[in-house]
Amino acid sequence: MTPALRLALVLTAGLLTGAAQAQMTDATAIVEAANKASYYAGDDGRSAARMMIVDGDGNRQRRQFTLLRQDVADGGDQRYLVVFSRPADIRGTVFRVEKHVGESDDRWLYLPALDLVKRIAAGDKRTSFVGSHFYYEDISGRGVGEDRHALIETTDDAYIIESTPRDPAAVAFARYRTRIDRDTLLPMRTEYEREDGEVYRRMEITEVETIDGYPTGTETRMTDLDSGGYTVTQFRYSEYDIGLPADIFSERSLRNPPREWLRRN
């Protein structure tokens, strides 16, 4: 990225931040803005991630992977490739997503120990992502149109949105509430509730950095309040607008990941 382009991005981010500070009143527009801030920074991106999985008894597992993402359309369809490097027993596992706005996403998982490509059915998108407390759906995001959204409260620094599923039979939660930062538009905390109002699952962004002009959640925590277990994911060396080619997000990359794009230049 040239110095001039980097400066332009920083200035644009400043203008966007100023716009975000102006009060918004439409709940769906706020959720769309938060979705864009979370999943659409730049035209593409790369992050190295470390995941710590802690169960209710305090037992720990570690995962390490690189995430590649490319936008087909800004705020629209996307492509994802997640390639695991550690620990040894899951090294070479690859997760691929073709995200379709308004339709079911296509997801595949390659298991190197079995040399097997597994198609993840739409009904399985809310199952555990490689043994963590995150779901497959959490990685690429839930469609804005899958829920009805209401603005419950506006504070000096946040919007509080309550979302209810349009198809309750397809999910385990009755509703969820999200606290969206008014400056960055990042969803800083999301709490999932059962019908009786009990919160049983919580996702939080615990660290934020501005990278290439984009506010970025660099540490997230997902907590299972029933078991007391949680997963913390740290994103390092994040970069945007690196020029990822479309052909690396292919079926071929499940068995032969694009090594040249998995490391920093």
C-alpha cells in the first residue's frame, strides 16, 4: 500500500467515525453498519489467529490458523479460507466458505487425516467450529435479514439492539442483544437468550486496534455460560487490501492451500 493510499484510508476512517457519532435511529441500518464494520474492512484481508479453548473444568486446547477473506461485493457475497497450522493433529485442516447474502452459505471442511472434504449442511452452521465455543456461523457472520431488529436504547457511546429470529425453529436462541459502539460501529458484546430471558451464550470483542484505517477487533471471547467454558481468539498481523486473487478460494485450495498467501510478505 502506498503512503498516499494509506493516508487516504486514515482520513476516510476519520470521516466515517465522525459520521458514526451522529445518532442513528433505524435498527436494521445500525445492524447493517455493524456487520460491514465487522466483516467488510477493505476489499480483502488476512489475519494470523491464535485460539485458546477452555472447558468448564479448566482444560485447555490451542488452535492456530490463518484466515483469508475476499469480498465479491462490498456488503454482499464473500469468500473465506481458514487454514490450520497447529496443533499437529489438525494441521492442514481447511475451512472454506462461499458466503451468499440472502441465501444459505456454502461451507466445506477438509480433514487431512481422512483425506476427506466434508460439506457442512445449512443446518450444521450452528455447531462447534473445530471444537471451540464459536460456531461455523460466527466465523463469516449471520445474515442481517435472518432476524428482526429493534433499537432498545441509545447511550452516549453505544446502540443496544434486540434481534429475534424470523425462523425460531432454525436456532437455539429466542433473541439476542448486541451493544454496538457508536464510534467504530463494532458489535462489542452480544448476549444470546432463551425464551425465559436467561443469557446462555456471550460474545465479546475485548481488544480493538485501528489497522490500515479500519477499527478491528483483535481479540474476541465466546463464553458458554451453561458450562463455564470459553474460547479466546487473538488476531495478529492483520492486513487489508493485499490483492488476494479470486482463484485461491477454490475447491483445489482445500487440499492444496495457497502457501504464498498464508504468510506475510
